Amino acid sequence: MGKEFPKDFLWGGATAANQLEGAYQEGGKGLSLPDVLPGGKERMDVVNSPDFDFKVHEDKYFYPNHIGIDHYHHFKEDIALFAEMGFKCYRFSIAWSRIFPNGDEEQPNEAGLKFYDEMIDECIKHHIEPVVTISHYELPLNLITKYGSWKSKKLIEFFERYAQVVLNRYHDRVKYWMTFNEINSAAHFPIMSQGLTNANGGADKKNIYQAWHNQFVASSKAVKIGHEIDPNLQIGCMILYATTYSYDSNPVNQMAALKANQENNFFCADVQVRGHYPAYTKSLLAKYNIKPEDIDYTQEELDLLAKYPVDYIGFSYYMSTVEEVTRNDLNSSKGNLIGGVTNPFLKSSDWGWQIDPEGLRIALNELSDRYQKPLFIVENGLGAFDKPDDNHYVADDYRIDYLREHIKAISEAIDDGADVMGYTPWGCIDLVSASTGEMSKRYGFIYVDEDDHCEGTFKRYKKQSFDWYKKVIASNGADLD
Ligand code: BG6
């Protein structure tokens, strides 16, 4: 038996509305960005083509997010399974397009609000603390096509209204919130968190920095609203963190790693946690020929950022990345749409994501040293091809190995001094992949009988990892065997 985790550590799992709910036109829901993303490995190529038109083309493509795992109709069964594993918390997102179907209405959609009332009540019934992401890769489509997405300041107003509605409605039952999922992912793929692609300005970095500024302001407004309702609410940011190494001791590569860290890992959190733009902002903008005055911002907005920073740092961790800028004979690793050079010390997942538990310990130390705020690992996990036997049982010992090593790394980081609130492995029940729209990229403790075309019985089956994780939680992290 190993060491127990801190008392009240939040063990759980994480999902996002658009990747599992389905029912994309039920309960008054409007169309959202993922509803126009086709399934399959070519998803990002289609989205990045200059003629991508943000429309559904059923004659050409299949849209797995329309169906998901039909969680909309199975959520009680799914939450009961989470409870059976002993989840202390469950991270899910609210679909903005269920609450404001077009994003710009004055009044919310009551049917959407009721759906999340039921979901939250179901969690509470099972003594599971809900952890809510307000915006997880799921913009109402109309905000993209009519207003140009997050590069428009109009979106601040719409987000504020949305945040006001959900915080008011659920604050009595939901203490933990996050504003934007992987806000910094726009450094790599601006489509998911900012609704920007080559077809609507995503190729121009100025738009991305403008969109970030608008999102920072929107996030601070949510913190303000939340704390005015109840100062005990905990409202975090959520960043994608990929620990970044220099390939070798060449100072040039070390500097490249430092700069990549600033740009890819820290920039958004620096603003959201510290409440002001970091000193390197000007040089970062200059890299893209942007001057600070090219960004539309006001002193009032900067004051808001300073006054309402986030309470904690939520982050996803799947992999590390390597910087090498002097050679071009090295293989590149394409994991999670993030480039970098292949790390010869690491193995990769079925999708080429490099597996690095020690990198999580490093991430926790780096974030802890930099911000001195509580840290919440709200995504981590292994996307793999699972092969069920005739009884639909998946012996996913490879997933157990992955999770065990990452949990050990968390325990070590806690010993190092990091203040870690909890751990919610991604896709605790199989769901549609964000980057490729595949069902066959599975992360769950629970197998959902459904293929890449959303055909199957939709029955849920416990994998080997289900009982293992149950034991981990029951022992508060002491029993990882
Ligand atoms: C994170 C996202 O990037 O990684 C999730 O927040 C996503 O939405 C997860 O599903 C895993 O990525 P993928 O592409 O394997 O689904």
C-alpha cells in the first residue's frame, strides 16, 4: 500500500457536453460549432480548408457529435455508474447552445436549464460534487456566423449573460466552476476554443490575440458575477499544459523551450491568474508583427482583469513536447495537434501522443512555483483502441498502467509541495474524440457499444479499469495495484 492522498481530494472523471450528450436538436438546443464538425481523421483538414462554411453537409460527411453516446437520455444510468466507482466529483460542461440556442437571445431556454438542474441533482443524490465548465469547445454556431466569433467584443456581452444565468441558477448546488476549456489551445488550433479557422480569420494571429483578450475579459466578468453571488464559489481557468523540454543542453534550444513555454503554456494563465499581461507580451506580439495598440482593449477592461483573477488553475495533461531548432533531421511528434520533436525516451499512444508521467510531476511543480494557487488536473488519460471480448468486457490493463503512473506522479508532486485539489481523468465514459470525431479513440472506464458511425446498442459495460479505479478511490490513492 502506498501513501494516501490529502483528505477531501476530489477523485472523479471528466466529460464535455458536445462529446457525449447527442440529442443535438432536442430540448430547444440550437446548433453549435461541434455540430458542423465532421467525424473522422480528416476532421481538422476539412475545418482548416479555406472554404469551410460552418454548415452541415449530410451528403458528404457524418456528424458524430449529433448523437454522441446519447448521454442526454442516459445520464442517470451514467452518473449511477460513476457513483459506483466512488466518484467524489464529476466534471461536465453546460452546452451554451442549450441555454441560449443562438447565443444572442435576451432570455434563456428553460428546457435547457431544466436538463442541467436534473443532471446536477442526480450528482448530488449520489454525493458527487459537480464541477462545471461553462464553455467547453461548444460555441453557439450563430455567434460564429453572425458576429465573427471571439474576435468580436459582442461575445463578451453574450457570454456575460450566459454566465450570469447559469451561475445564478446553479450556485446553490455547484461550487466549482471553470470558464473556458483549454483557453490556450488556440495557440495550436483556434477552431475549438475560439471558433476561428482559416475561413474566418484564424490564420491571422492578431485575431487570436484579440479573441483571447475578449475571453480574458469575459472570464473575469464570470468571476465577478460568481463571487458577488457567493464569495465561496471557486472559479478557475482551464489550460492545456504540455510540459516542454529542450532537446539537449544547447542554450539555443533551451531558449526555444523557454519561449515555447511562455507562448503555449503560460500566456493565458499568466493573465487569468495574475490579473495582468506578462512582461513578455510585447515581444510575443512582435513575433507576429502585432503591436500592443493593434489589440482593441480599454483601461476599464485591464482593471477588471486585475480585480477578478481566477481562484484555481484547472489543466489538462496528456503529453510533453520537445523543442529543437537547429536540426531538421529529427522526427516530429504530432500528438494532440501539437508539434515538437519526438522524445526518444518516451513511448507513444495508439494516436502518437507521447506518454510521460514524470512530465506531469514537472507540470505540477512548474505551475505551483509560478502561481502558488491550487491546481486541479481536470483531464488526463489514454485514448486507445479497446477490444471487447464476446461479453463486451475490455481488459484495459494498458490504461490502468497509464493512469497508475500518472497518479504516482501526482502523489510525488504533492510531496514536492504542490497544492493539488483533485484528479478527473478524461472521458470517464467513452465519448466522441474532439480532434478526430472518432468513437474508437476510447478513454473510458465504461465501454459504450457504438462504432465510429454511432451504430450499436449504446449499452454500457464496465472495463477492467472500472474496478481498479474504484479501488484507487476507496483507498484514497493508497492502493494502485
Ligand atoms: C482535450 C479536450 O484537448 O483533450 C477534450 O479538452 C478532448 O475535449 C481531450 O476530448 C482528448 O482529445 P481527443 O482529441 O482525443 O478527444
